[in-house]
Amino acid sequence: MRSSITGRSGGVRIRRATARDAKRLTRLVTRSRAYEGPYAPMAEGYKVGPDYIEAHEVHVAVDDDGRVLGFYALVLSPPEIDLMFVADDAQGRGVGRLLVGHLLDEARGAGLTAVRVVAHPPAEGFYRSVGAERTGTVAARPPAVMWDRPELTLTVDGGP
């Protein structure tokens, strides 16, 4: 299982999120530079609550000091990445790839063969770089989502 990396800024490990992480995960979403400008309305007022964390497969990447660097939420039925965020200052350090690797391990363990991704448009390149294939487009749903989003599929291989 791909569950840790070590780099210039120390180690990063992934653990299951707890209800106590809710405020930190919410801040990660609402402060993300990816949701500035025309995308800002989607993140305004967004909340990752303790009940959400308890109901879904939510995992966080943390550094040696326990700082949350990123997280993902995997919905098992139907299989889909509901949320995936990496802190702005942690991007480019392999945290997103580590999270995707962990997510695929969890999906494999749950018996899934593929995971749907409805991506934030600027994140499509990242998902394609980790093996997701574009399968279509999800139309805008005003007023919640004002833009079309790429739909992709991450195939869950048989593992090592």
C-alpha cells in the first residue's frame, strides 16, 4: 500500500479522517486557490462536517507535525471521488499522487473495478496524469455549479 512519502519537507502519511478534522478539511476547501475567480461561488459556505466524515471513506495526508496537507473522500456506492483537495502550499510535492494511490488501494480492497471522477475543470490534467481517462462531460447545474465539468474514470487494477 502506498501510504507515505518522504521529501524535502519531511514525511507524509495517510490516515483515516476523524470528526475532529472537519474544520481543517473545510478550511482546505474554502481557501483553495483553485476556487478563486469564477469558481469561487462553489466553495463559498462549503462545509465538510463530522457527519460527512463518519459516513464516507475520508482519508487525510498529514506531515510529521500532524498538519493536514490534503484529503480525499471516496464514495463506495456508486464508486466516485466526491472530494479531493491538496493544500495550495503542498502542491507539487507528490501529495496528490500519494492520495490517489491510497484511494486506489482502498477501492481495490472494497472490490471496486473503477472509480468515477467529476473533476473541477483545472484539475482534469492532474487526474489524467495519474491514469484517469476522460469519459464525458457533466453539464452545469446552476445555481450550484455554473460550468460544465469533465467526467473521468480511474481504473482500479489488480494490484501488485
